[in-house]
Amino acid sequence: LKPRIAVLCPTRLSHRARPPLPAERGFAMVSVLRSLAWMALLGMWFFVTLSPWALLPWATCVWMWVLGRERCSLGWGKRLVAFVVLNSVVKYHHVWNFLYEFPTQCENPVQSANNTGLQVFIAAPGKMGTRTMSHALNQLGLRSYHSEDFNMMPFWGFMLKEWERRGTSEWRLTMGEAVATLPAAGRELLAHEIAKCRVEALALDGAERLAVPVLALSPDVKVLVMQWRGFDAWKVSSQNFMPIVMMMVFYGYYNCQSLAFLPWAALIRVLDPLFGGRVEQMLRDGAPVTEGAGPLQYLYFDIVAYRRHMMAWYPTPTRPLGTGLIFETEEEYNSWFEEIRQMIPPANRMECDPRKTTFEDLCEFLQISPCPSAGRLPRTQNSFALTRDFPFAASVAACIGLVFHFVNWRLFNAIQLRVSQRVSGTPSEFAGTAVRAKAAKDD
């Protein structure tokens, strides 16, 4: 049994002529479970991307395992828990954001005050085909934003100025609370920020609370009303999608968390000019990341997505008012659509079903001639959308995240060991069996 333990869990048993202890069998089991967990996660990654680029994270993990095999000990689990908790605290409080977030915002000229400049608005909550419609409008030549793009650029620029205008901060006033109590001056500021990014089409999937204020600031907008699902069917679809949303949030939170644990993400600001300044150009021009992202753009989006996008959805457990709406009853669901219909003249709105609507229907309604595309709208996957749309960029970002998790883990262990030696004069229980055995021998 000893050779098997040595392979599964490299403890360097020193070839002692004794049967393995129960603890060593437990360590071997921990190592096996850890390896199976990695294989399951990477297998899921390959299934999600369905691309040869998914092999990059596999190769990165093998390289990390060869370079830094961990000796299994009881302290390993405790250190891992402490490491993950510390990572989460640093990420949640955006400790290093002032070093890695670009100050650049949209700089396009604004045509008129108190007008967003929107041409098309997709009136629908999540799970109604908003991403499919957004991609279709992009194929017709419109700069189409999904909620991720909106939260990352114009809405974030608006919130920075709104917090400053109200003399408060993101920890005292959530984004949902700001929208729910939006004064006239705030509405004008919101219109200005949207116009600066030159948004032509917009879907507020997950930010439905903003629909009415945005439409009120868009006098010439044409609206695609997508109430093709009844309340019961929509609720079932939303509930079935929630586990996938949790997986996406978990992956998005921890994938590039390693770059925010220590300010490694500041390297993006250093490297971006060397690669043509694509991130800064994207932020300055307002180009939607959901329609085109290279590795640096994808990496930057992953790093700031929690603060700008996920915190807009669900700020804190004690203050859960976000920018999204959760319809609990059929009356709430229908009244949201009806309020939008009442705001828009019949000539400027169209009832859409993404399963049946064609490009020709959209071109006729939007008066686009000649029509750039024809036929049914191609269905777009909503789960892990950016990962599937840009597999190369997503795989590169995953590799970089894994490498810096490895670097942070080694630094964390080294610092913890040094601190424990300084405080007590001997290695702590976190130090591992080999280090404690050496200390005992020296004593």
C-alpha cells in the first residue's frame, strides 16, 4: 500500500519499514479526491467551450502539479480554507481596484442632452431570448448591448458620478437603491453616459428596474416586446436556469480572483499598450465586449465583472435591492410589460418571438434596407455565453488565473510559515508534517 500512497500523495515516506498510518491513508484519499475534483472541473470546462483551446488549462494544471506538488498533511486543508477565505475577502472589498481598473470611460460626442440616442430597446426579462435578439441586431449593423456591456461601461460611469453627486459610496448606496430613488438630475446624467458610449440597441436582462427610466429618456426608440412566454413558463425556465447562474457566478468570481488577491491585475494596464491598447480603446469607444473580446479584454472583463455586474444584481444579503426585478406573481409580470406598452406608441413597438421572428421582419420594422441577413434568428446559448463565444480568450484567461492561484498559494504558505516561526519559534500546525518533523529533530 505504501507505494500507492507515495504516488497519490507525495509525502516522501522515507521508505520507513512500517505499515502506513491511518492518517496517511486519509491524506492519500484527500489527494485522490482533490485530483478527481480538478478532473471534473476541467472536464466541465472542455464541455462548455467545446474547443481545442480547452486543452490549455489542462496543460497548465499539469505544469503546476509538476512544479509544486504539495505534501499532504492535515494542515494542508486548514491552510487551503484560510487561503480561500482570504481570497474572497480581498476580492469582495476590491482592495486593489485603484491599481488595476482603467479610469478610461466612453468619450464619444453627445448629440443632445437628456437623450440616450437609443434606436432599439429589447423589452424582456431574462430567459426570453434577449441574448439571441441582441446578437441578431448586431448582425444587422447596430451596436447592440447586453446587460453585461451596459453594467461594465455606461452604467458604471453613471454610478461613479451619481455616488459623487450624492456624496456617498457603493457601500452606502447600492446600485439598485440609486435607480429606485433616481432624481431628475440623475436621469439626465444616465442619458448622458449612455449617449457617450453610442449605444444603439439595448437589452437589460437582469437590470429590468432600469427599463422605464431608460425608455423615458429615449423619445425616438423602437421597442421589441418579447412576451412570448407566459408567466408560468417563464418562471419554470428561470428556476431551471438558476443552478447554471450559480455556476457561472462561482466560476466568474474565482477564475480571475488570483489576479486581485495581490495586485497582479495591474499588469494588464502595463501590457495593454504593448498589445495595441485594445482594452483602453474598448472602454473609450464603448465597444460591447459580448460582441468581440481578445484575451486581455476578456481577462479585464472577468476581473471587474463582480464589482460592476454581479454587485448590480445582488449587492449584499442584508441589502439585496439590485437592478434586476424578480416577478413573484403573474400580475407583476404582466404589469411590467403593460407599462412599457403604454409608454411606446403602437407604430414604434413590435411583438417578437425569437423562435419565429426572422431577419426580414426586423429589417422591415427597423427600416433597414437592404437587409444584411436573412432567415430565422440563430439561437444563442445563454449559459457561459462569453466562454463559448470566445473559447481562445477564455482558455488563455483560465490559464493565467490558474498560474497566479499557484503563485499566490506558494507565497501564502511561505509567509504563513515565516510568521508562525516568528511568533512561536516553532512551525505551526499549518506547516505540514515534514517541517514539523525537522523542527522536532533539531530540538
